[in-house]
Amino acid sequence: MRSWPHRKNAFSIPKPSIRLSPCTALSFWLSLAGGIVLYFSFLAGGAPDTGWFSYAPLAERAFAPGTGVDYYIVGLAVNGAGTIIGAINLAVTILLMRCPGMAISRVPLFVWMTLITSILILGAYPALTAALVMLLVDRGLGGHFFDPAGGGQAVLWQHLFWFFGHPEVYIMILPAMGMISEVIPVFSRKPIFGYAFVAGSSVAIAFLSFGVWAHHMFAVGLGDTENAIFSATSMLIAIPTGVKIFNWIATMIGGRLRMTTAMLFAVGFIAMFVIGGLSGVSLAVVPIDLAVTDSYYVVAHLHYVLFGGTMLGIFAGAYYWFPKMTGRLLGEVLGRWHFWTAFVGLNLTFLPQHWLGAVGMPRRVFTYAADTGWGPLNLISTIGAAILAIAIAIFFVNVVRSLRSGEIAGDDPWDAFTLEWSTTSPPLPENFATIPAVTGRRPLWDRKHPELRDAR
Amino acid sequence: MIAARPAVATNRTLLGVVIFIASESIFFLAIVLAYIAYREAGLATAKATLDLGRTAIFSLALFGSSATMIGGRLRMTTAMLFAVGFIAMFVIGGLSGVSLAVVPIDLAVTDSYYVVAHLHYVLFGGTMLGIFVGMYWHFVDAVWVVVFSVVYLGTLL
Ligand SMILES: [Cu+2]
């Protein structure tokens, strides 16, 4: 174990002579192997047909006799092991491998979000692994953890699964929040508003996210007291999330905005995430949840968070860091087409689903009777999905074209603030020729404007 | 610079292992709590099938191996790897031998948990030996103390 560091992160927190460590390799190959095992189930006697959450007792041997669920168990466990090792790797790198001057209160917010995400992974994944092991024991060794007839409880699966499942939502959204926390200041020509609050609110989110899992189980019948407690904690988590929204908006206020494609996606993230977040708060209200549980309303909510949020954030990051990764800029003209088709497409697809859910269309149905009246809204949704597909196609065309003939980016095409833009594009194998000096939260800005240096 | 490097590397490894153990604790905690919660239904089977005495003896061998490492500064030479590997294989082989000897094919809940413990001896005690053997070895022993108390001594209730 001579070197722990992870390639991507070592890049944000410079330290020379960093190689791909065995730990990084182990994490990657385990994750890939887990995914392959899961997908191999399609070829080996059928996919796991018990939903992505694989609820017991449906996933028990008696109701799912095929091998699909077994592949699900092994695939997710192996993938989870890789994820946990990756999280340890990233956390250790961030905590112990920073260059001189790079205090934890100065690291880029993307790195902060990576640290919080790693901590969430380390707390959440073991619960899933434990549930998977119990399911394996039930299915393969005649155990009864989830079998009421044998003294177990089916609801135990749901508790363990959602103890993992809710933090998992933040594991998916926090890195995207970190990305736009880098993009918005650079294209607003201002430092982030309230750095400590953006970082600190993530700590609060991480802490709270382990105490809200039963909001996925309001309809199970846990009891009014339990439901009330989990409803309250779920609403509480909207506060640190809202803090971030205000920080991003306040960063833009008074700034000289440059609406590049990266910035468009970042602003799109904020708008869409606010919608997804608000419908999330509405789902935290038990009576509303009971009315729309397992309906298209939930589908609409989660897609505003995961597509409107995570995906738009990742696209913002892609346009922002593509020149650093490849040395060429992603095309801005196709980029704008990409953004607007994605933005229109996602709203056409997912906005009508709020109404479909509110009038009672259930999730996971492949057809419905004509007299339900759900046809027109579903048609809009389908058109939106086609536009979304076009958006993704434009993105891939843009990537291929830009790789071949994109504008040469240079080291610092965005006049950015953070250290990765002080090295070559793409970076040297050791990232930096010499250890850069870190004097504040925006070391590159400080170097370019010594007279306007940040106070911290 | 040269003098500082090994210390930093040790810190990194140490922090990594500590984080890993913290994460693993959640895993074991979930399973042990689930076992305790649903133990009643399988208790009669457990009493009939688990061999407390022999498992206690094998446990002593396990703790002995852990105790041997305390105080000593572990140098993972090839010979040491083989030695530790032998202890691990012996313990695993011995314990699973016991379980195979006494447990019918249709394992009860309790015995299933027993298998889980074995699984982890193989996975973590075995494959990642060179890296984690020191601290993780003690951690696994601590887990075994809990498992032994809950599962095996539990049959005396
Ligand atoms: Cu949730």
C-alpha cells in the first residue's frame, strides 16, 4: 500500500508523482465486475425481476425461483465492495494528501462534496451489503430473516434497503452539486458566496440523510408516530439543501455572468433541482405521500432530482472540464443545442407526470385503459422522451467532433480560479511539474491578481 | 523529506483501515441486530445443532493468533505471510469442519449466520491478509467475540 491516492482527486488537490494506485485499480475492477455479474443475469436464466429495490418476500426463493435475484445479490455486493474501497481511497486522499497551504477550509467545493459523498458511501453501503447477505442466506441456506413464517420480518428488508437507499440519493446528487459549485463562481467572476455554508450544509445533509429512510415506507403501516418522526426529519433536510440554492443564486447576483454552455447547465440544474426538491418536500408530508405513493408523481419527483439535478450537473461539469481532460473545448454551438433540447425534453417528459400521478396513474405499468384519460399527457411525455434522446445524441456528436477538431483549449480557457487550470491540458502524468503555491481558496486567481488576493 | 515519507504512508494506511473497520462495523451490526431480533424462532434448532464446547476451543486458537500479533511489530515477509495464512486456513478449516459435522444440509437461521462469519474470514482474513492483517485481524476477532456470545452462548439461555 505505498500509495493510496485516486487519480481524479489527486488532480484537484495537487501532489506530484501520483500514480494509479492498487487501491484505485481494485475499486474500479470490483465495481466493473459487480456490474458485469448483474448484467450477466440477462444471459444466465433471466434478469432479476423483483424491481430495483428487490423487496422481500417477493425476492425470496419461493416467489423468485430463478437465478436473477442471486445475480443481483452477488453483483451488488461486489460492486458495493468496489465502491467502499473507492470511498476509503478518496476520503484518505482528501484528508491526508493535500499539498502545502491547501487547508481543508480551502479545498475546492467539488472536493468537499467528494469527501461527504465518500462518508455517505461508507455509512450506507454496509447496510445494503448486510441486507444482501441476509437475502443470500434466506435464498441459499434456508434462513428466515425476511420470512414471517420462519420468525423473520419482510419489512426488515425495506428498513435496511432504504437505510442505504436514501443516502444513495445524496451520493448521486452531491458530486453534481460540487461540480456546479465550481462552475457558477468561475462564470460569475466572483468567489462562491458562503463557502463555509456550502460545505457545512453538506455535512448537515450527510448527517440527516441517515435519519429519513422510512419516508420511503409511509404506506407500509409503521404507525403514526414513526411516520410523523420521519416526515419531520425529511422536511428538515430541505433546510441545508435550500441553503445551497441560496448560495449559488447569491454567487450569481452582482456577478458578470458569462453564459457558456457549462453555465447554462449549472443554472438549469438550480431551476430543475428546486422543482424536484419542492415535490420532494411535498412527498415528505405523510397524507400527500399516501395519496400519490407508487404513482407517477413519485416518478416525476425523482426524475427532476436525478435528471434535472444530477444529469444537468454532470453535463455542466463535462463542458467545464472537457478541455482540461482532452486539451480541446467542447463545441459551444452544439452545446447550446444540447442544453436547450435537454431542457425542453426533460420538462416535456417529466412535468406532465406530476398530473398523471395526481390523478392516479400508478408506476411500473406498461399500458392503461383508454377511458382513464391519461393518453394526452402520456403522449406529451413520449414526445419529450424523444427530444431527450436527441439531446443525448447531440452531446455524443459534440464529444466526437470536439475530440477530433475542437478548438484548442490551452491551459486555462475559462480564466478559472482553481489549480487544475494552472497545469497543461491534458495534465502531465504527475499532474503538476512543481508543487503549486496555495494562498487561499482560489489559488490561481491569487496568482493572476496578486493585488486582489482573497483574504482566505 | 525522505524521513517524513514512511510516516505519512503509515498514517494513510492507518486511516484507511480505521475507516474500513468503521464501515464494516455497520455491516456486522446490522446482521447481529437482525439475528438478535429474530433469534427466538430458531433457538430450539440452534440448541440442538451448535457445538458450544468445540467452537470455544477453536475460538481460543483464533484469539491466540490475534494475541501473538499484539506487541510484536509485524513484518510481512513471505514466511510470515505463509505462517499467518496457515493460521487463517487452519481456523477457517477447523470451524467450518465443526459446522459441517454437526449441521444438517437444511441449515437453520443460526447456522446461516455462522456461515456468514466464515465467509468473512475467507474474504477478509484471507485475501487481503498482507494489507490489513494487523488491525483487521483484531477487529474480526472482536466480531467473533460478539458472534460467539450472541449465537453460541445464546444457546445456553
Ligand atoms: Cu429518500
